[in-house]
Amino acid sequence: MSAPQTKHDPASHSLTFTFGHDELVVRRRYQVLSILNDVCIGVWFLIGSIMFLSDHWQTFGTWLFIVGSAQLLIRPLIRLAHHLHLKRFPGERMDL
């Protein structure tokens, strides 16, 4: 299996990863990034909650809660970056 190759298609604003003969096309990158961030948040909080059931794992569980909380701060930053990115294109207008 070879290393994935990436190419950026400015016309469609998509990101394409090539794995041999297969391609994975990511459209709406900011939405995908936000979804992946939300999935990670859920995983951290779920694992952290399970770890709180054992005295031995509580400290590590607390750190996962801290990481999840930091990622909750990332969510609005992703949305902000998306809106600022759209403003760079000529002809695009977003009313705040």
C-alpha cells in the first residue's frame, strides 16, 4: 500500500486523496472537519466517563475530559475559519 497522495482542486474546492486506484474526495472540508472534531469529543467524554468507574483510571479520565473541553472550544473556531475563508472569494458576500 503506497502513501496517500493529495491534490487540491480549486474549481470544486474539494480535497482528493488517492490510494492506488481509489480516490477519496472530501467536499465541504470545514463541515467534515467539524464532524470529525465532534466525533473525537464524544469519544474522549465516553472513554473518560468509563474511566471514572475505576479509582485507578480517574486521573487519566479527567485528562480526557480536559481534552474534550478544549475541543469544544475548537468547534466555533472551525465555523469562524469557514466564514472567513468564504469572504476571500470575489463576488461572495456574507451578511453578519
